[in-house]
Amino acid sequence: MLPTKIVVIGAGSAIFGRNILGALCSSARLRGSHLALVDTNEETLALMGRLAARLNREWDAHMTITTHTHHGEALAGAAFVILSIEVPPRERLWRSDYEIPLKYGVRQPYAENGGPGGFAHAARNIGPVMEIVRAMERECPQAWLINFTNPMMRICDAVARYSSIRVVGLCHQILAGYAMVAMALAQDLGIEIPPEFTDCHASPRTNEPRRRAALQALRLVDIKAAGLNHFTWMLDLRHRRTGEDLYPLFAQRWSELNPGFEPLTRRVYEIFGLFPMPGDEHLCEYLPWLTDPQTRPWEKFDISLYDWDYWEGSRARGHDEIAEMVAGRRDVEGLRNADSEGALEIIEHVAGGGNCYLQAVNLPNLGMITNLPAGAIVETPGVASGPGVQGLTVGVLPEPIAELCRREITVVRLCVDAVIRGDRTAALQCLLLDPVITDFDTAQHILDDYLLTYRPYLPQFWQ
């Protein structure tokens, strides 16, 4: 047993909070730990606290459960801080991030992690994140920050370059790559593809069937991927049991698939020679060829927008399900298999001195990808053990791919510098270097509109 103190900030989340609670409370190795739940929403926090109490009682976890509406009350003595926060209202702000550039003729592909929307999204979230990080420096300076807050690269870069806190970012998007491998090698590996799995869009229609396909592939093959978050590339593909190199077979089978399946991924793979892992609707955010108003490439590649209304409503539905669990009208045993996306594995093996291989971790580049800038946040496989979380060295990326990544790294760093310092010049440079922007004045108009619209969230730009 490894009693430790774990703080979950953003614990009131209907999906993430429930999964984290299930994973942590079901861990025999963490029995007797202190689990501190933090959320600014008192109602959802109280609900998650009652769910934690039920899991703790029924699963004999012997945990100390505390709830807090401010992180400052919870951080003292923490060994791990799990962070998943968003400045609310999440979907309405995201829609605004997309719609503001439309006024100036810029249609973003997705507007979450890249493009002007990536700047606005990061600008709002970096302030609250750094407030938490400053409190960690005072209360638990040796703790690991396990980050799920997006935009992943920009948040992790801010923490890594502007604090002394150790940070690792986790993301499940590599499963999209496993799902696409499953589709291509289904007959060769005996994978059953759910008929509803038709693409890797961020759609409620395909999320669950895509996940089922990905998990089948995950049991059978091992993928080594590297690059940037939501912009990783498959370097190696092996059969888990035999060690056979499956990349040549995959390339052949992929070419035989319906060309309408992930067409952007297909085109990029044909031209650049490595298979991109995130799926079309995340890959599109980092490429300069998806926004031309005359050729309308988003139509050619079937890039759909995030369903803001559906996902906003899903939060209420998720909390209703949790309320049913708390009242004893819904079973909780399914939460024993909840996926923490790597957080549980990190905590168990760092606290307990074990060794655990991780498919994808976001860490400062300490030579893991040798032709990307030192210190930049890169995504590679990694290992969690007693000394902490370390990325594995994968060598070089092909130079054209590395150049695409270097451009995004520069944009990320300018964004972070601008937000931390309240520097409008750095913010404008960030937008001008972004592949979505092609005009000086347009960049200035978008920046001015963002800063004015989001002024309550961004006081540093108005001082």
C-alpha cells in the first residue's frame, strides 16, 4: 500500500471527475490515501464528494476524502495534483473563439488548441493555472502536476518555463491512431469493427464505437508515436506477441481502405511519409492548408465543427447519472474499470517506486526528439518510476515534419510569453505566425476583438 495525498482540481467534471474517482478509489495500492477534491462549483463538488464517499465505503478504500472550493485549502502536503479545469462557460466561450475570427473572414478548422482559438483558449486558462502553480510552489513544491487542461502544449509550456513545478501532460488522443490501425488491419488481426465507427470525428455518434475498435488494437499491437500533442506521428508499429513490424502491412491495407475514411490524414500520410495519429479533426488545427475561403478545404476533407450544444448538455446528463449513483439507484461497479488516461499509473509507480510504460506523455524536450528545440513540450512514450516521469528518446523526426512542429512550438511559446507578461506585441506575433492567419490587419483585428471581448479574463493586457 502506498498512502499518499492526491489533489484533484476540477473534480466536479461530469465525465473526467467520475473517471478519476473510479480509478483512484479502486486502486488497492493507494488504499488509505488522502483524496482532496477541489472545484469552484459548490453543487457539483458536493455531488462528487458524496460519490467518493460511496466508492470509499463500498470498495473498502480507507481513503480520507475532503472537499474544497479553493485549491489553497487543499494543497498542503500533496504529492500529486491532477488538474482538469476550464474557465466557464466552456462551450459558449469556445463557440465565441470560433465566431470572432469569422467576422474578419477567418474560418478556423476547429478553434480549440491551434489557430486564433488556441490563443484565446490558452489565454483564459493560463491565468487560473498559474495561480494554482504558485500555490503549489508554496504548499507542495515537490509535487507532480498531472495536467489534462487544454490547450495541452500551451498549459504545460507555461508551467515548465514559468515555475519550478514538475509537470506532465496526459492525453488520450493516441487512441484515435489505434482506432485507425484497427480499421486498416481488422481482417489481418481479427478485430471486430463496430458498424457505427465510420470516422475519427469528435462526435457523440462515433466516440464509443471508435473506442471499442481502439482498445482491441491496443491489446494486439504497439505503436510508438512522437511529435506534439494532437500532432503526433507513428514511428513504429509492432505486433505485441511476435514483435513483427506491421508498418508495411498497415501501409498496404490503409491504401485499400475507402478513400473517404479520414481523407486529410490520408493526404498528409501520402505526402510526408509518416502516418499522423490524431485523426483529421485534431490534425487540421496545425496545418496551413485548411482555411482558404476560395477552395474551402474543410468541405473537401469533411472537417466538422465541435457540437457545442450537445456537449454542453452532456454535462447536465452526466451529473444526473452521478446523482443516481449517489442515491443508490445506479450501480457503481462499472467505475472500477474507469480510465484515468495514465494518471493512476503515474501515481502508483512514482509513489511506489515501480516501473510503468506510458503510451504518450507531454514533457519538456530533454533530447527525446533531437531535432526539436530543447525544453519545448513534446509528446513521446514515457516511463513512470520512483524518480518521476521521463520521456523516452525517439531520435529525429523527418525534417519536413519537424519543421511543421517547430513552427507550432514557436507559436506556443509566443502565446505563453504574451499571456504571462500581458504583451500585446508577442500576442500579435503569435497570431501572425499561426498557419491560420495570412494578413497583418486581420491578425490585429482578431487580437483586438479577443482582448476586448475577454477583458474580464485577461486583465494583464489592460494594465
